[in-house]
Amino acid sequence: MRNKILFIVSILGLTAGLLSAVLLAVRAKPLPPVFTPAQNPYDQGIYANGILESEQANGENINLYPEVPGTVTQVLVREGQTVSRGAALVQIEDSVQRATAAQQQAQADAAQALLEELRAQPRPETLEVSLAQLTFAQANLKTSTDELAKQQESHAKDPRSVSRLVLDDAANAVRVAKANLAVAQRQLDLVKAGAWIYDLRNQEAQLEALTKSAAAAQALLAKYVIRAPVDGVILSVPAAVGSFVSPQGTVETYTQAATPVVVMGTPQEHLAVRCYVDEILISKLPVLEQIEATMFLRGTDVRVPLEFVRVQPYVSPKIELSNERTERVDLRVLPLVFRFKKPDLAIYPGQLVDVYIKSK
């Protein structure tokens, strides 16, 4: 009985081993690719990585940074929104600068008022006072002159009737009255002359300085609003209400790197593609006027013919790494820029594409 059980177990083990060998020997069918890789459309073609960007005469996209630091109080646009040149995009807290600008403007207004006051001299009221003082001095002189004449006449008739002291006092009174009259006349002339030319020039200079100071404060206040420099599309707004921004930008939440407060692109009827040609393939590029290239959208079978725009004549380090072990770390590339009309597909600036350039 025991031998019979061992025989059955052995048969089962042998069967299981054979079955396992058969199953393991069968290869599983490979999964189909997610998308068909781009094929070189040219007999002789150069491959290059490309990145989509806004079409513009120079640069990639428009990175906007504030000229003043502060806390964001309003984000006035949304990503994907079309804006016109001069449109307000982001508002930075400006209460201190607004108060400073108001103070500078008030000082300029005060200087303007003082200058107008100097130009309006003499005041009619001041002129009337000076005329009254002149009339009073004239009357005082007449009184003193008449008194001296009476004393002299009396002394001439009878020297004993008027003492020498009285005559001297009367004569002195006349001299004092004449001096007062001269002072009153000069005071009237001074009032009629108005403000001194040097006072006017000094006040004009003060007004100019304060006006420019107020204009500078107002110009600085305007910088607390980030505005669109051109017509375009908002691509990215990393800043949020309450976040701190500075001329270095703002801190991106996930990478903790400094990024622009707003990234803009030009109107997207056309897009540009910037591709990077390996330095060892530069010699295979054809004459620039004869460059022919095709772009492939990754994940699709869509191919788009490209129109050559320009070459950036500066070989720079590669920025798009493939992380392959065979890739040269010190690889340098030559940027070429093409343009194309945006197809009826969901494509966006920043998207990576495959580009083939027909070589000579």
C-alpha cells in the first residue's frame, strides 16, 4: 500500500514538472506600443529634440517679473486668457507707496500755490496799507513843517517868546518826518515791484524738483501692477493671492525654484518649435535657405511640415537630457527655430516634439 502511494505521488510530481516546463517555454506576446515612434521621412535626415514655444522675433516666451517686491493682492487674469497690451495682470500691495505718492503730490501742489502767490504780488490789501503809510508820513511832515514855521515866525518877532531848544526840537521833528516819508515812499515802491526775481527763480526750481519727485513716486506706484507688454496669451501664473513676489520672481510650489510671476506667449495662430541639433551633426546641415524639416507630435501619427525661421548662431549646452547611460554629459547643441500653423489639435508651448531635418 505504501509503495502504491509513493508511485502515485511520483507520477503526479512528474506530470507537474512536465506541465511547468511546457508553460514556461511558451513566450508571452509583447504588448503593442502605446504609439508608433516617428520614422525618418528623409533618406538622409538629422534627428533633433524640439520644444514648442510662442512665435516671436527673439526669445522663447515672455517672462514677466515685478520691478518691486511685495505681496500679491489680486490676480486679474487666468491661464489661457487672451489679453491686450497694457492689460493689468497682477496687483501687488501698494498702500505705502500710494501714501508716499500722495504726499509728494501735495508738496508739489503747495509749491505751485506759493509760486502763484509770488507772481500775484503785490496784493491789493498790502498796496493799500503802503499807500496809507505814505499819506500818513506826508501829513506828519506837513504838520512838523507848519510847526517849525510858526516857531520861527514867533522867534523872529520876539526872540524871548521861543527858546532855542524848542526851535531845535521843531527842526528835528521836520527832519524825522522827511526821513519817515522817504521810508514810506520806498516801502510803497518795494510793494509795487512785487516778488523779487530771485525768490521767483528759487520757487520755480523748488516746484520743478517737487513735481519731478511726485512724478517719480507716481511712476513707482504704477510698477505695483504687472501689465501685459504685448498682445498675447497667458501661459502660466505661478503667483497666487497672498504670495510674496520680488524682482527675482516667485517660488514655485513643487520645485522650490524661482520662476517668473507671469509667463506670456504671443497669439497662437502660429507656433514656433526650437530644436537642438547635436554639435557632431552640425556639419551635415544644408544651406540655411534650403533647410527642410518635419515635426512629429509624440503619441500621435501627426506630422507637420516646418518653415525655417532662423538659427541661433551660438552652440550651447544641451538642456533636454534623455537620462540614457550612453548620453554625453557635455553635449552641446545648436538651436534652430521653425514655425508652423497650429493644427486643430491640443498642443501647447512647452511640449516636446521630434524633428527631422533633411541633411545634405
